Amino acid sequence: MEGWYVLENAEGFFKRVYEIVARIPEGKVATYGGIARMLGYPGGARTVGWAMRGTPEGLNLPCHRVVKATGELAPSYVFGNSEIQRAMLEAEGVTFREDGTIDMERHLWQGI
DNA sequence: CAGCTGACAATAA
DNA sequence: GTTATTGCCAGCT
């Protein structure tokens, strides 16, 4: 966490979340709680997800790479259908288990 | 000004 | 093993 200031206007909690999400590499996924922990809020998992809800589309933020701690994808009403998110992650190179959940052990991004 | 809601997470039964 | 409940932080009404 040294040069995390791509968006120099990173003052609010939102921006801070956007920066981290924007840093997620392809083929990797981050959890809401994980991002919250990076910010120093171990219990701010909901807040991170809530911040994503207000994510401007102009930032082209890879919100589809943010999943639950259990490896499950976000609810269907986020993209209209969970298939979209799953398809995008598969296209990125993320592997899924038989349950339809992401293999966190392989793709969990801890924030390099 | 006070209470409610919400793209979650962890613990208890 | 699954299902239910509580806690958490920031913005909104």
C-alpha cells in the first residue's frame, strides 16, 4: 500500500474501494470482507458491497471480480443474471468448482 | 437529529 | 452438514 493513489481524489471510502477493485488483476478475485480488511475495516464487508452499488460505470470497474468470502458470486439482481458474472470470470481465466463457486485457493487476490 | 437500509461475514444451534 | 441470527460501516430518508 504505497502507490495506491491512481485516483488522486481518493478521499472518501468509495474511492478507496474503487482503487482496490481497480487493482484486481485478471484471473483473480477479491472478497468484500478482504477488501474491507485492506482498508482497515475487518467488519466493513457490507460497506464495501454497498460502495460497489454506487460505482460509476465510467470507471469501467471490474466489479464482477468481487465475490463473497465463500467463493459465491454476487446475487443475480446485480448484473441481471449470475451467468453474466460467471461468464466474465471464466473468460478471465477463473476456474469454478462443481458447486458453481470460485476456487478461492487459486484465484483469491490478497492485494499485491 | 435519529433510525433504517444494504453487491457481506462470522458464530451459534 | 445446513440454517438462523448478530455485528459491522457508511450513506439516506
